[in-house]
Amino acid sequence: MLAPSLPPDTRLLLIDDHQIYLDGLSLTLQNLCQGITLDHAHNASEAEHHANTHTYDLILLDLQLPDSSGLALLQKLHKIDSLVPIAVLTASNSASDLDAAMQLGAAGFISKTADGTTLLNAVTRLLFGEQVVIGNGTQPLDRQAAAREMGVTPRQLEILDLLCEGLPNKVICQRLNLSEDTVKTHLKALFITLNCHNRTECVGVARKLGLISF
């Protein structure tokens, strides 16, 4: 069960300029645990004030705000308190928005179409330190679309899958019927694209960006 797992002093900041959506979101999230505090901000200015005044366990942020882009605010909030996880909660289903948010350090990217149960589960996972990506159920943030926007090729996706299995280059070569030089070239390109320096980091970043489906 979700609620008993979280402490009663859990505090969230919800940032969205649509009061009706905030009301509905609060109604759902108040079921996370007894005594939860849910603060609202309707714009970037209010959000910064709250973040400077209180310590939060999680911040949920819309990408479209009247006085700032959500991505710009994400960076400002990280400067105020780099330890607080910030997740984007948005109507956008763009893989480029997902990529930009995660590259800027977002802990999650969640579609506003998520139902109450899915949202409660996602927020709980975020509060326990997981990274969460949930797209629109009718138009998923699939990894092929994300990969295309990031410049990751279908062959590189195949190599990522095999990296997840912990396979060495020689086995990857056999599985994909490629030369070892070709696999090394793809790996080098992946490291550059994902801004990482080794295989373990590559897998971690790829999973965070939704490029790995398991």
C-alpha cells in the first residue's frame, strides 16, 4: 500500500497556472499519506518564493507557465535546493521535451493524462528516489521516437539492449553479426550523444531518458 510508506510530514510543491487542475491534483495526492502538505504555485515567481521558504520532498512542475518556461524554472529551483527531486507534469508528449527536461536534471516526466492510481504510484516512486517516465497512453513516449530526436540509431538501440544484459563486445558482435570495430564505433557515438564515459553510465543515462524499455 502507498500511504503507510510515507512519513506524515511529507511536503510537495505543485506548480501549474490552472487552478482547476491544481485542485484535482491535490485531491488525488492528498491520499499519499496522512498529514501531507501540498503547496500551490501558479507561476515561477510564486514557485521560487515557496522554494526559498520551505523544504520540499518533491516538486511537480508544468512546462507552460505565464511568466517563465518550466525548463528555465527547473534550473532555478535546482540552484535553490539541488537535493529536491523535480518532476515535470505536463500535457506535452514531445520526446524533445522529455530529453531536455531529463538533461536538466528532472527526476521524472509524467503526462497529465495519467490516471489517479498511476499518478500516486509515480509520485511515490519519485519520493523514494526512482526516476519515472510516463507518457500519454494514447501516444506513448516510445523509445524509438525519443531515439530519433536524440540522434540515436536503431542499431545503437539494439546495442543498448545488449549492454543492459552486461554482455561484452565480443558477444554483442556475435548477436548482431557485426565486427568488433563497428560495435566500438557505435559505443563511442552513444557515449558522445548521451554525454557519458563508460558502459555502466551509458546504460543508466539511456534508462533515464526512456531509451531502454526494460
